[in-house]
Amino acid sequence: MTAVLTPATTRPAPPSALAIGLARTGLELRLFVRDPAQVVFSFAYPIVMLVIFASVFAGEDRPGGVPFAQYFLAGIAATGIMLTSFQAVGTALAEERERGDLARLQVIGTPPLGYFLGKAGQVLVTTVLQLAVLLTVAATVYDVSLPTGVGRWLTFAWVVLLGAVAGTVLGTAVASAGSSRAVGNGISAFAVVLQFFSGVFFVFSELPSWMQEVAAVFPLKWLVQGMRSVFLPDAAAAAEPAGSWEHGTTALVLAAWVVVGLVVCARTFRWRRTA
Amino acid sequence: MTAIQVAPVPVPVGQDPAVRVRGLVKRYGGRAVVDGVDLDVRRGEVFALLGPNGAGKTTTVEVLEGVRRRDGGEVTVLGEDPATAGRGWRDRIGVVAQSTGVGDALTVRETLDHFARYHGTARPTAELLAAVGLPEAAGTRVARLSGGQRRRLEVALGVQGRPELLFLDEPTTGMDPVARRRFWDLVRGLRAGGTTVVLTTHYLDEAAELADRVGVLADGRLVDVAPPGELGAQLRRVATVRWTEDGATREVRTPEPAAVLRDLLAAHPAGEVPGLTVTRPGLEDVYLSLVGATPEGETR
């Protein structure tokens, strides 16, 4: 039996990019929790790093008499942010494009901004959860004393926010560079090298100066430095390259990367690999 | 299968066509896969683009949908150029494509509920499930659907936003005969409600069953446009007269079979002409001739 289906006679304007961004944040989070491999990787990786660092270097102290676990918590937290933003977004987006998920969004009329807001929303929620787990384990298992002042936590908040937004924007930007395989491998390799250069695995001030200078171009170094300013005592600032935490420069560099990433996204974002 | 014949809505006269294409060209690596296509689709009609694989059907439709750039020609779809049209335009068209993903981790119902939020107005999920015959699979994860069920979900997503113009690219691929019939009913229901439908298919029966007019595409060119019963009017006029003479089959192709028969009967005054048949080409023969693939065993 044939049911008569009529087109809309009056058609309200399609929902705003913000409304679609909210809907997509919910969707992305639902897809995230339904992918056990991604959940375990995102949440377990920083914890495993913490366990390894704290076990291998147990008893050693770092500049200013800071326990090892406390010193490297900064680098691990920054890596975690890069993982859930830059790496997760870049890899997922390239795969979604290859699977034709983005082509569906295109024909359904999704504003690119709405899609991006969905990614950013998902990144912010997963990043906050991941950091909460990491800090809880650090405080309870490894006796890392977390900051108590409001100012420290405000610094933590803006560094996390800027870092996650920069990671999301740059992940979106690099995802257009090639096939999902190439993008996934490229991001992983780049992330590992960047971690060595940025003082995640070593004390930054002990790295050769040319490595410090290269690292200073990229966001991760600033993210780690911002995190050190949260988790290390004020006295440790003297061991920084500039002898201070350089909050202003950190904010500027991260913001600059957000702008650069947005420009690249606006020019290169494609729903499909070919048009 | 159709219990109630729905009277077609008369196509409004004097309105702009839903789709107007002039001289459309699309090249891949220098080779023109669409090579100067002119096309008009009237409002309210079901128009089928019929052709073999690689004829340029999907490319043509993708240009009309605004997801592929063209290299030449003019295209107007619902009054706008698809290459530059915005979201308001896109919400008026529906697309069932071949290469769009649906995601795997959501259930059918969750998928429909989610995508409902992208449209200015959306058909209720229950209505969509019923229309494509998926109510019993509503709680199934998309990853576990069969190929045909997945296709039906894609069709549901295509009509979700109550489009004025619906593009269906090889919509029944992977469907079993029952699902296919149900899909045909869905298209008839859409047509009865006034939706313009452009569908591509390489199934002749599908084009004959659904389409008001059929455009036959071969090697990137539109070789004929007509109602399914009138396709290849020239070719249809040619009848084939066959008979047996001296143990061999003789064959004459002619637009005037009666004249041939008179001669034959005169040559056989005693009575029967052995093995005599007069055939006119069916839709399939006409189609194969149009796309340049002569049916096996037939002389031209």
C-alpha cells in the first residue's frame, strides 16, 4: 500500500551551527564511549606514562627538589591534552572522510562550523575527564601535592582550554593532508618526536638549546611549560629558559596556532577527498 | 503490491523546471565522463537516468547535488546554482548517494533521531521507519544491518527533511525483491505527494516501473529522453521478420513489416511460411541499442 508523502510546504530555516554543534557533541561523546579501544587509549595512556616515570625514576628529584612524579605530571598532562585533541581529532576526521561519513554530513547540509563545534565539545569533555583521572591517580597513588591556590587552577583552566582548542583546530587542519593511514601514521610519529623535543620525557632545561628552540615553535612545549607553572613550586620558575613561567608568551603562541589552524581549515577543509 | 493506486498530482504548467542542465561537462584527468548533457526535469515528475556502469550517471547527479564541481555548462536546481547554493537550498533537496557513510555504532532509531536535528523540518522517526520497512530493526546497531537494510536506512535519511527534490543514486542496490517493491511504493508515495525525484539506475524494470520519463546516458552523453514506453521511437518502428527457407533462418529488419509479409505470402501460395515470426524490439532491446551494446546474436 502506498502512503502519500508530501514535501514540507512551510520550511523553517535549518538549525544554527551552534545547535548542530551541541547535537554533534552529544553524538561524538556517544560514539566515543562505544569505542572501547579509544576510551582505554585516551584514559590509560597518560596513567601508564605516570606509572612508568614514577617507577623508573623513583626517589630521584628534579630541579628545585621537586619529586619526579610531580615534575613529569606537567608533561604527562600536556601530552594527554595533545592526545585527546590533536591526535584524536586528526585521526578520526581523516577516517570519517574516508568512510564517507563527512559526505553524508555534506549532503544533509551540515555547516562546517557545526561539525567543528561538535569535535571541540567532545574534545573538551574527554580532556577534562582524562585530566581528572590522571590528577586523581597522581594525588592518591603517587602523593603528588596538587595546587591549592585559585590562581593556579585558573592558569590550569586557560592552559587546558587553549591547548585543547589549538589541538582540535590543528588536528582538523592536518586531517586534510592525505589518506587516513598517512594522516594517522604522520600524526603519531610527529607527536612522539614533539614529546622528546618539548620536555615531556626529559627535563626541558637539560635539553640541548637547539632542541629547545625548535620546540618553542610548536604548541606542546608551551603547554608543558604552562602545566609546570601549575604543578611546580614558584621557585622552579628560575630553572625555566627565561627564568619565569612566561604566561603571556604561552597564551600568545597557543592563540597564534589557533589562528593559523583556523586559516588553514577554512582554506583546505573538504567533506570529500575529491570534488 | 500496490493496493491503492494513487492518482498522480498534475505537474504544474508554466513553472520553472526543478532541474535545468545545459552543456554539462565534467572531466577526470582530461577524459570527459560527462560530455555535453542537456537535461530538464519537470516539477513533480520521477525522472530516471538509465545507463550502464561508467556512463556518467553518478557524476551527473553529484553535480546536481552540489557536491562535485563541473568543468563546463549551466546547471540550475530548484532555481539556484548547486555550486554556490547555501543551506536553505540544501535543506530542500534530499540525497540518497552510493558513497555516504551512516556510522556503525548507533542504532537505527538513534541515527534517525540524531539526523532529524539537522533539518528545518523533519519527518517523525516512526513514520520513516514504517515507510522504509525497518520498524523491527529500530533497536539494531547499524553495524549489524544487512546491506539491504542499510540501504533502506539511507533512503529514510534521504527523505527525512521532507525534500522537494530527491536524488536517488542506484537506490535499490543490495535490496531483496520484497524490499525493492516496498521502495518502489515509497517512491510512488513521494511522487503522489508532489516530490520531484531524480533517480539513477541500471535496472530497466525499475526505470519502467517508476519513471515518468527516462534519460538514457551512454559514454557521458544523453542519447534519448522519453517516457519509458516511447524510448527509442525510431528503433521501435523497426520490426524483425524471420522465417525459414531451405533449412536456414532468414531475417529482414524493416519499418514496414506488412510489405515484407505480403511478398512472403505471395511467394508461398500453397500456404504456411515455415518458422514465421514478426517481432518488435522490447524495452531491453531498445535500451541495448541506445547504449551501443547490441543484444547477443542479433545483426544490426
